[in-house]
Amino acid sequence: MPTNPRATRKEWTALAVLMLPLLLVSMDVSVLYFAIPEVSADLRPSGAQQLWIFDIYAFVLAGLLITMGSLGDRIGRRRLLMFGALAFGAASLTAAYANSAELLIAARAVLGIGGATLMPSTLALVRNMFRDAGQRAKAIGMWQAVMVGGIALGSVMSGVLVEHFWWGSVFLVNLPAMVLLLVLAPVLIPEFKDPEPGRFDLVSVPLSMAAVLPLVWGLKEIPTEGVKVPYVASVGVGLAFAALFVHRQRTTAAPMISPELFRGRGRVFGAAVSLHLVSSLAMMGSAYFTTQYLQSVLGKSALEAALWSLLPSLLIGVTAPVATALVQRGMDRAHVVAAGFTLSACGYALLFLTGTYSLWLVLAGAGVLACGAVVVGSQLTDLALGAAPAEKAGTASSLLETGQEFGGAMGMALLGSIGNTVYRDQIPDWAPAQARETLGGAVAAAHHLPARTADALLTEAREAFTGGMHVAALTGAAILVAAATLAASALRGANTGQNETPGELEKHPAHPASENRLTEAKSSPSGV
């Protein structure tokens, strides 16, 4: 008799617990946006140190995702989750009371290590706890919405906390959630791991980091600093190490990323990861423009801009469940993903129509684009994890999230560079050198000019920036339309929505009892 794979109230409660670290990890990407002036006044970091305070978290997180996903498959995803929660909590406490820039940078680096353990662990545990295809799709939709919403919420919470407390409070909010996770995880979340993981390939760890870190750094610097030799060289170094990493995975006896992820049904996994990267490219590429538009074109303060940017996020919670319901009612997932890409392209179309002073149109464009991205992200994540073997859920999750990091960096590099090129072409020659580089430079330069000249400069700079946003929006829309076409073709008939069979349950333990059965079977001479 087939066992009922449907999750109970315990699994749904465990999901709520897992959402806590996910929300905080995503919030920490933007939590320093409004705290940095107070940090600078208190710790007096140099310019380079201030950049590292901002960037070290995301760099370490991106560089270790693959390693931590593979490690979780081997030592247990719940165990890795708890190690990550302990590191994240300790680093948050250290960061809150850091008395030097060096200590804050170190604490942010440890936060990145903790985040790299928490993100793939939470997604892999969702894959393992929810064995019913319909329930898993709903759970992954919630996971996706929390992750996207956390980034928007982080900057707002930062502004509120800094306004009423001191800058260290933006880190202390992590502590109660991490303590709650450490207390409840052993009670609510069962352990899962690969029963036959093989040895851990230590050589792949530095290779993966040497591939990811230079690529992400170079791609993130290009849109703001321009296409310069150090950044292009950094991208080239990253690509070279990426090639070495892939070669290592294909030739070593115990690869960190098993090639079987990309074979057979794994072809669907590879397509889903690639399309997910494109969706992240579009999402972060738009954010590069909308955040600057709200602040530097419309003149909103940083906190006002963050509060306005929350409005598009309100739509996110609705779109993922609707997409999941359509798939469960028999609609081809390929068509749903293609529709999500098309919806995001419509968001870029609204950004193309945005004038120099169009608050509601830019918010509508950002909202429509985000809704499409959440539809795509939730369906592709469910598709990828359903196609991957359950014992490789940690590795599969880390690949999805690393692709997301790459996509975001590529979106900022590609669309940001296009927008900046148009801006520099349209800004008048009489503008100061600082103003000819970026809109932010124009705003800064205007403070040192006579009122009439400053107004003329800002008008020209804002129109040039909007013109650059229009060209980038057209490019983004074209990329998304191409992705919609590709998704409709590559994912046609792809169906990983079956429930796990009893045989799969025994192969991939879903709860302690089944894990015990597996251990007992291996220790018995007869294997029964």
C-alpha cells in the first residue's frame, strides 16, 4: 500500500520556522542601506573599508553557496542549518557591538558564511519535507515570496531602527529568530542527508570560490565604474576558474556537483537553472534603475524611496499561489513560466513608458516585473528540485541560488552599462566631469553650483538617466521575450509533479523512522 506523502500540520509549522532564517538572510543584503552614515560617523572607516562593509556579506555568501549545499547533503541539512544559525547569531551580536571597521567587516564575512549555510539548507529541507507535489509547489512559492520580500523589507527596517535606536540594532533583530530556530528545529524538522554521499572533494572548494568571487565582483563593479581593465580581467579570471571547476566535476571520482544532476531528467534541471538565472538578471537589472529613479530623479529621501518600493512587493504574495493553482489544474508548466517571463517583459514596457516624473508608472512597472519574476522563480525552483534526486537537494538548491547571484550581477552589469552609456552620451558637454559619469554624480555636483545652473544640470541629468533607463528597459524586455519563447520550447511537457513513491521514501529518508529503517537495512547481512 502506498504511504500517504502529504505533509501534516507539523511540516507546515516547520516551514514557518524555516522562513525566519530565510527572511533574515535576504534582509541582510540591504539592511545597512540607512545605517551606513551612523556607522561611518562612529567607526570612521576608510572608503575602501566602507565598500567592504557593504559588499563582503554578499561576496562570501555567493562564494560558499555551492560548497555549503554539497556539505549539507553529506552531514545533514538540519545539522548544517543549526550550525549556520549559530554562526549567524554570533556574528550578528559581534557586528552590533563592533568597535572598529575591521571587526565589522569580519563579522559581516561570518554573516555571509552563515547565510551560505542557511539558504540552501532551508530550500533543500522544503524539498524533503513536502513529498506531495502540490504541497511542495505551494511551499516553494512561499519560500520564493519570502526571499524576494525580505530584500525590500531589509532597507525599510534599517531606516526605522536607525531612526529610533543605534546602528547596531539592525543586527540585533537577528538574534531572537536564530534562538527560536535553534530551539524548534530539533523538534519540528527531521534530518535529511544523502545516504551514500561519497568523499568530500576539498579541491573543488577553492575552485568554486575562485570562479564565483571574481565573476560576481567584476560584474557588480562594471555598471558603476565602467568597463575597465581590472573588472574585465576579474570576469576573465572567474570564467577561467569556472572552466577548471567544471572539468574537475566531470573527471573526479567524487565530484562536489554530481553530473547526474544534468542527465536524463536532469536536462530539465539544467534548463530550469539557466532560465532562473535570466529571471534574476531581469529583476536586479530593473532594481538598478528604479531605486535611483525614486531617489535621484524624483528626489525622495532614502527612507521614502524604500517605503515606496514596498508597494510593488505587496503583489508578490498573490502571484506565486495563482501560478501554482494553474499548474495544479492541468496547465502546462512551460506555458505558466513563459507567461511569467512575458509578464516581466510587460513590466519593462511600463518602465519604457515612464517619463521623467512618473512615480506611479515606475512603481507599476516594478510591481508587474516582480510579479512575473516570482511566477518564474517559484515554478522553476519547484521544477528543478523535483527533477533533482532527493538526496542531492542541497546541491541542487545551492546551484539555483548561485545562478541567482550570477543573474543579479549580470543584470546590473549588462543593463546598468547600457543605461550608463546612454546617460553619458546624452548629458551635455558643459556638465561638470563628475556629473558626466552618473546621475548620483550630477546630484552631488549640483550642490556646489548656483541655483539656476544646478536646476539646469539636474534637469538634463534626469532626462539623460530616464533615456538610459528606456534603452535598458527595451533590452530587458527583449531578453525576457526570448526567455519566454525558450521556456515554452525547452520545458514543454516537463512534469516533475509526481509524488514520491514508497521506494523513493526509503531511499531518501523523509523522517527519522524511515532513516532508521535505512540504517538498519544497511547493517543487516541480508539487507532486509
